[in-house]
Amino acid sequence: FLGTQAQYSNFEMTFDVPYLTMEASTDANGEPLDGTGTFGISFGSDKTNAAAKGYESAIDMVTFHKEGVYSYKNEDKYSALNPYWSAEKPFSLQVIVKDCSVTVGAKWMNEKEYQTLLTYDILNRDVTGYVHFWVVDKANFAIDNLKITNLDNNPALVAKEFLSGKIEKPEDWVYEPFERVYA
């Protein structure tokens, strides 16, 4: 999973899916080796670790699976088709949580406007929490241009000092020839 370091109550997450393996190849026992199963965007969760299924404790997770998109907590009430998944060409996805309303959109990467696939409300819940991108089962896909935008009217943004991840490597030691001394 990928997760945010900040908590959000209102946000927009967008990302491109330039590559998605549709059908899984299998091993000698019929077990899938690749192919893309389920992935999702959870919100309103606590910080989590890789061993936990943190999406189960989140307020909800927008889940993408095969040709569909649905609410993890209320799949029977909130689900829709996702025709972008099976077209075998690059597409972009959008998840917006604003004032307890969830909107899921998609578009072809060369288009400007997202088409709404699914909308639903989360009533009587505070959705403030961390946002996570989950791969729920075996998956073979790429994401690019992942962006999270804070949509709060007065966001409590914290200025962070940039810290480089570059590792400084010291110069090689210069060895000087020395005089050999024999006992």
C-alpha cells in the first residue's frame, strides 16, 4: 500500500493507469501468476502497517475490480460499471471525498474531463483520516502522476523543509606508494 503522512477530511486523488494486465496467466496448478485483481483507495483510516488490512478499519474504500467500481463497505448499495478497465488502453482515475460525498470518475488519458462513474454519501460519519492506495490481491499494473489535493476550505497545511534523498558518497581514498622496509 501507499499512504499519506497527513490526514484529510476533503480531498481529491487522481492518477493515471498507463498499463494494466487484464487476464492472468497461470502456473501448473492453475494459480494466477499475474493479471490485475482488486485495488482501492481507502479514506478515514488510522495509520497502518503492511501486515494489517487497514482498509477494513477505514471509513470506506473505493474499490476497483475488473469492470466495476464499488464501495467496499456497501457494495450492494453503491456499485457501478467501469468501462475503462477492460478497453486495454491507458486511462486516468479520480476519487473525490468532499463533505462526506464520494465521487469516482474516469477518463482516457488524452481527455480533459472525467466522466462520473459512481457517487454516494457517507452519512453521520467523520471521514477525517489517512488516505491509502491498496493492492488487495495479485495485481500487475502501473500508476503514474499520483496526486492528492486537499479540498478543505481552510486546510491546516504544515510547511515542510525539503530533505534530499540523495546519498553523498565520499571520494575514493588516494593511496600513496610507500617505501618497503625489511627486517
